[in-house]
Amino acid sequence: MRLVTCEKDGRKLVGVWIDGDRHIVDLALAARLAGEADAAFTDMQNLIEGGERAWDSARRLAENPADEAVFETAVARLLSPLPRPVQVRDFLCFEDHLINAFAAAIEVRASIADDPAAKRAELEASGMFTVPKVWYERPIYYTSSSTTVCGTDTDVIWPAYSNLMDYELEFAAVIGKTGKNISHAEARDHIFGYTIFNDFSARDEQMIVMEGKLGPGKGKEFDNANVFGPCIVTADEIPDAYALAMRARVNGEQWSSGTSASMHYRFEDLIAYTSRAQTLYAGEIFCSGTVGTGCGVELQKFLKSGDVVELDVENIGVLRNRVLREA
């Protein structure tokens, strides 16, 4: 299924995309018209927590819906498919991105210093911008904000404290089953589906605060910074999540191109690692981190106010947002 959360006639609803994404089935209405309970379809979190019984019911309703439960996608506004995730973790799964980003980070940090040459030499000598040994030993991540989430075709306001705005081409797995101490062999069964993630970043602020060795802070925490969508594709509809072409376009021009095949760590690795001595809950999102060359900083190209960024991941769709400077 290709599941969406959207707003229509002032009402937020969960639906299934059909007819090549041209129409949406309102699952709650389809259930009521079929004389069935609709509690699992009141929002995406409830659908995920409903487990396989709810998922099977959704598939059946979408296959033969009552006409009254179907409407054109064009008359609705798509939201983030999971508007308020239980938790969001962003990992660093792509080695190429890490190598490229460290080299670029030196240039960005030097460019905003009073003496760029001296700052560049200082950073290169510090050893802070080489891939650490621990990255090859453990999947590194930070916990991102679940309150700054938005969806496709929503404007992202560039914070006034930043002069360097960037996108990040990622995709993500949505956890479908709660569990703890999940084995690698069992981890795949805990994935509900996949979506696209754009981790918008105020690069200059990020580079400054990360010298404190704690996290990206306000470099990645501002309203609408975490964009998911346009849908969640259930895992059964993607035969191989590690063979997906990934592209980013800015104003229609391709800037980035990569593939999920280059992931050093896979979602099964992330789930097995993170669930050690900790319960993972249905509705959490695990983000892949940026694919190699999947952001402007790697290319030394940055966004301008008014730019439209499109992230295109094979079998999932296109996630589109405009960036506007804060007034």
C-alpha cells in the first residue's frame, strides 16, 4: 500500500493512494460504508499500532472501495504521512557522504571565520574531520525532533540566524512492531514501511555547534526542518530496499544522485543495535542519513530563498518543498 495522511474539507484523514496516485481511498469512510469499525483508520499512528489485522483490512478496503470513499488527490493537501512520529533517529549509513561532508565542513567553517586560511589549517590539524574508527564499529545516530515535522509541498522557512541552507537526500524506515533486544534476523519483520526524508540543515550554525561534540542543535532544529513523505510505502511493496535509485533536484536541475545499495549499515543493523536494552515502539522513524553527494555542502552549492527542492526515491515518490528566507 501507498499510505498518505491528507487534509480534505477541513478534516485530516488517512488514505491509500490508488490509480497511479491519482486517487485516494478514505480508509475510515470506506470502513464505515462497509459496516466495519474505523478506529484503526483515524490516524496513521493508530493504523500502524493496529498491526497486521488492521493492515490487512486496509488492503482489502483499498482493493474494492465504495465510490463515496474515493476522491481525487488534487482536491486534498498532503501532510507528512506520520505527522507526529513517536521518535525520530537519524543515522549515518553512507560512508561516501561522511567522507565528502567532513572535507566540505572544513571549507564551510573556514569560510565564515575571520581568517579562513588559518581556520582551515587549524581544522585540518585537529583530526575532528576524519572518519572516526567508531563509525565502522557502531551505527552512529542522533535523536531528531518529532515536533518540527512537515510534509510535501509545505514551505520550509529558512531561519534568520543562518546564511547557509542545505537539503539532505535520505530515506527512512517506519517501525511497525514494538520490540526489545530484537535480533538481526527478526529486525526486518519490525519494518512497517518506507518513506523519504529531507533533513533541512542550517549548515553554518551546525558546523559551529558541532565543535562542542554533542550534536547539530539549532543547525537542524527549526520549524518544518524534518520533512517526510509524500507517502509511506508498506514493506511488502518494496522487494529490495537496498536497490533504490535516489536523486535530488533543485528548481528542476539534478544536483544529487545515489543509491541505497551503498548503505554501509542497513535498517536491520540499526534496529538490532538500537533495541539493545531498549524498547522500540511502533511509529518510530529510522532515517538512513544522507546518500553520497546527497546534499549541497558536499557539492559546495547552497540553496537560495525561493528554491524548490525535490527528493526522488525509486518506488516511493517525490518529496517537494520550497525554501523561503525568514522575514
